[in-house]
Amino acid sequence: MSREQLELTQEVIQPTEPAAMSWRKKAGIMAASVAAAVGVGVSANTIAEENPGSIGEAIEVIGDIGIAPTPDVSSAGTETLIAVNDTLRDIGPYALLSGGVMLGSLALARRKNEKLDATFSYADRMESISKTRASRLLPPIIIASVAVASGLGDAAGEGANRPLSVIQEAVGVDDDSPVIVQHDKVIPFNHSSVVNDSLGLIEDELNVTVTPFQLALGSMYSPDKDSNPSSAPIVAIPGEYLESTFNVTLEDAGAGCDNLSVIIGDQLDVDSGESIVVEGKEARVAGTIDVLPGLDRVAVIGSLEQMNECIFEGDSNFGAIIGGDGNIADLEASLDELGIDYHVSSFGELNANYAEFWDRSVKPPMMQLILLAFGAGAAGVMYIRNSEILRQNKQIATLVAQGVQKTDLIQAENLRSLQAGLRAALYAGPMAVVLTGVVNSSQFGLEMSADVKSIGAGFATYGVVSAIGSRGAKRTIRNLDAAAELRAGA
């Protein structure tokens, strides 16, 4: 495209605004629609309450009618969804960086390339066609929504493993430290039973230090709080470690466990000395700790002595940490020689098992939501952008008649899409922070972050959405009959 054609472009491309409905009329229609929906709902509810034996029951029966497909569960499908989620988050920052570098390189090169400079200018003119609020809001909304949804699985897994870190910190062990559990598929806070007699035998025969611990998922609440968690990961280790690590005093629980002491997560906002209820038993808060253990959970940490007496009431523990210099393979062999059928794991393995559990629980449904947003976003971008191009057919036909190549217009549309995506990523950042804050405030225990990996995942998703969505606009340009369009507008 020559400089003369570019100057003509600046005169020709003047976006034409469609006749817009006034905001008062829009507000009136919306208010009437909402009022009608609320009226129907209230009327139906009133009828159901006044006629519980007839119309009310009929309405409830009708409301329960539906179809529940129950196909075979596909393990491959689950793994694929997890892999796509992880891949999005892995490649996201590179996609964001690559887009920025590409645009920056083209912007520098335009100074020495007249055709590229014209393409940039025409891309700006193409962007000026995008005057609708939908075309400006949709890209950052897609990016921010995907950013939040893609990060929930990792946030859930990382949070759920934090109570294990409390044990490691207190006892002074690392991820490679050997841990005895019931079997090799044990998942933290699920069932595992290692009887005390076996632990005593291991300690005596192998001359190692054995530190038993409990992990269980239970309940806790504060009677003085309106908002309480739905569950609590309960951790118990020997009291000496808790008192030295967290500088608390754990008093004797008493004969009837009337003086049970625990440490809890500080997110519940309960002060030391106040009372809570753990597994139906009243407990005094000896201290609080900054640990967020995942989806709607507040951690409870107590001494093994008190918790086994007052809460677990059994002769077994979840597992035990094995001290000394022995490695896992040697310990496994030693247990076989003793006839003890337990698995020697490690904190690293337990962490990995729990992370996988949350990956399979959270990432597949979240990825399905992302795919739904992907499809809706692609359809939305295609409709919006094609509509905007169609409104400018006469102006585009004029440019083609003046000698501007359609391939130049299509390249300008590609450049415009890249610019719009990067600009949307900037706007999506603050939006993702707000949405992440909303998610974190919706449940106890969540600590998601709106990081570059999340924004990059959203940008990568929108890049594909934009590529699919802009096909309609490019097809419209490619198939435009400039002569017919100009004759029709004459």
C-alpha cells in the first residue's frame, strides 16, 4: 500500500455508527424482563405453598424432570483435560512474551518499511471500526476468566498440602524423609492405619526414631462466628514439637477432655483463649497459625497425646516419620524381614499423591468450563467482528477500488487482532485480580494469585479464540465484491 493510498484510507474509513437504542429504552426493557421473571417465580412459589398437596407437588415434580447422561468415565479424557490445563499454564507466559516481542519488533521495523508502516496505520483504522462495548469488553473478560479458572486446580492442591508442611517444619524433616503409611496409594487426610504395636517393634528392632502423627479430615467451628468452614484438616504430632515450634503452651486435656488445646488457622479470626468445637468436643485455642489448607477448610493442629485421647480414641495412627540415616529401600526390606506389611513412603510422595488427587478433582471440571468459554468466546468474537466489518463494506470496497490489495487488508486485520489481544491482556490483569479476590473470599482456605502464568493462559486461549473468531471477518474481506458494493451504495 502506498503512502497516497494510506492518506486516502484515513479519509475513507470513518466508522459509521448504527442507530443506537437509547439507554432509557434499554433499561426499561431490562427492568420489564426482570420484573416479569420475578413475578412468574413469586407466583409459582405462592401457588406451590398454598397448594402443597396438588399444584405444589406437581410443580416440584415438573421441576425435577430432566436427563442425566451416564456414559462410561474416560480416564483418558480426565488425563487429557488435566494435561491441557497444565499446558495452558506452562505455555501461557511464553505466548504472552512472544506476542509482545513480535509486536515490538514489527513496530521497530515499520520505520524502515513503507508497506509495513501502511499496514500498521490501516490496522489502527480497522481497530477504529470496533466501537461497540462488546468488542472492547469481551477479550479481557475471556482472558481474566480463563486466568482464574485455570489456576484453581493448582491452588487447591498447593493449599491442601500446607498442613503437611507444618509437620515437616515442626519435626525438622524434608521431602525425602521416610514415612511409614498403610499402603502405597495413601492420600493424606484419607484413611491410613498404622498400629502402635508395629511402630514399637520397628523402633526396637531397627534402632530408629519413630515419630507417629495423625492426619484426618473432620469438622470444626466457632460457636461465636456466623461463617465457619465446612471441614477441617486435623493434624496431630507429639506436643513437644508444637510447643517448641509455635511457642504455645498445651495444657493437660483433663480426665474428661474438658481442657483440650489446639492451634488453628488464623483465617477463622479466633483469638487465643477462645473456645471452638472440634469433632463435637470443645477445645481451647492455644494459638493461631498462618496456613490456608484449600477449599473451604481451616486447619486444626493438636498434640498427638491429647488428640489420640480425646478425638481419635484408637490404638493406631495415620503414619509415622522414621528418623536416622536409613534409606527407603533398606527400610522396606527391613519391614519385610519383620513381617510388617506397611509401605515406606516420603513426604514428597505424599505431597505428590495429594496434588494428583486435587488435579483429578478440580482441573477437569474447570477445564470443561474453559472449553465452554472458549466456544462461546469464539462465536462471540466471530459475530461481533464480522458485524463490524459488514458495517464498513462500502469503505473497504472503496479502498479495494483504489488499488489496495485484499491481502493487505487481511494482514492488517491479523495485526489488529494481535494488538487487541495484548491490550486486552493488560486490561485483564486488574480484572483477574478482582475476580481472584472474589474467589478467595468465597471460601476459607483459598489463596489463589493472579500471576503471569494465569494471565498467560488466558492470553493463549484468547489467541486461539481470536484466530477462529476473525475468520469470518477475513472471509468477508476476501469475498467482497467491491464493484457491486459501490454500485449498491451509489
